[in-house]
Amino acid sequence: MSFRNLSPQEMFIRLAEEHIPRYRFSGKNKNDFETWKNEALPLVKATVGAFPETVGLNPELQAEWQHDGLRKQRWIIDVSKHISAMLQVNFPAELPPGQKLPGILCWHGHAFGGKEPVMGNDSSADLKEVIRRHNYDYGHRMAKEGFVTFALDWFKAPSIWEHTRHWLALALGLVALSSLLGRLCCSLNGLGPFCFCCLFLALLGQYRLAVSHLGQPQN
């Protein structure tokens, strides 16, 4: 009797073990790295797809308040044709005029409350519990440490939309990732008028994504 695999999971495990990535890095020095990067980076960026059409930000301050030694602002900005998004910014309340601080994008996932608990919204028992359970208020805590933190609403994800947005993006010649990165670049550019964020320092959050070479803020 033969013993053959019937598990799709096991099939993918075996295929992964046999697969040698085309652009895996096997160099030994800086020159090898630069050569590898110059060859691989354009192809990696191409997988992101076409970025959505850029638009003017048209920023509008919706609210500003103080909370636990921080100033917090909520802006609405245009991020693409036919759509806007909410952008929250946290920074130290006593920031001297003209001083610039490093910025951190807080990239929340689809957990309860979206960006609200991440940016320190503890106004309900449910939000407080999410923060307590997961140490989830990193956008608030890092601002307390002297950073400018900001969080942008990504595409809303009710169950039906979650399963169809990728197909809709593809129908328009986009991929969902390029749409998200387009929003990210808008939020980076949107920090220019605040005049207190001097660079995009880091990304924290549930999504693990390298973006440092995909978009740069424009003042």
C-alpha cells in the first residue's frame, strides 16, 4: 500500500521547502548587498501595483483636545479621488513653537476600535479592556515619550467588503496594498503643515510592512 499525502497544508509546506526564492540574499559584504538591492527593489516595488491618483489633501481640523499631557488633533484629509479619511495626531502638549520631533505611524489592524485604543481613547469600558489586555495604546504612550504619533483610518472592513475589496481594486488596475500605501503617503504628506514632524521614523502596528522606500513625505 502506498502512503500519499492528502493534506493541502502539507503540500504547501513541501513546496515551500523546495522553493528557492529568486532574489534571496546570499551575499557577504556591502557591495553584494547594494547589487542585490538594485536588482531586486524595482521588482519588489512593482508587485505593489499602480498607486491611486493623487489629490490635494484639503485638510480640515475636526477637533483638538488635551489628554494626559498630550495635545491630540483629528483631521480629515482627502486621500484619493472620491474618498477622504480621518487622521489623528498625538504630540506633547508643551511642545515649543518651531521644535520638530520624530514621527511614528501607528498602523492599526482590524481589532476592536480600530485606531481609537491605539491612540489612547479610553472613554469606554470596552476600550479600556482592549488597552489593558494588549498594551494597545502605543500611539498614546510613544507620544508621551516625545514622539509625534499619527494614525490613519484604513479602508473599513465589514465582512462583505473585506472579501470583495481586493477584486474591486484589481478591476481598477490596482491592488489593495497600493491603495493602502497611497493613503499612507497622503498621511505622510499631510504632516507637513503641522510643522512639528521632521521625519518618518518608524512604523508600529499589527501589519508588518516595509514602506521606507515606497513613499517619502513631501513638504
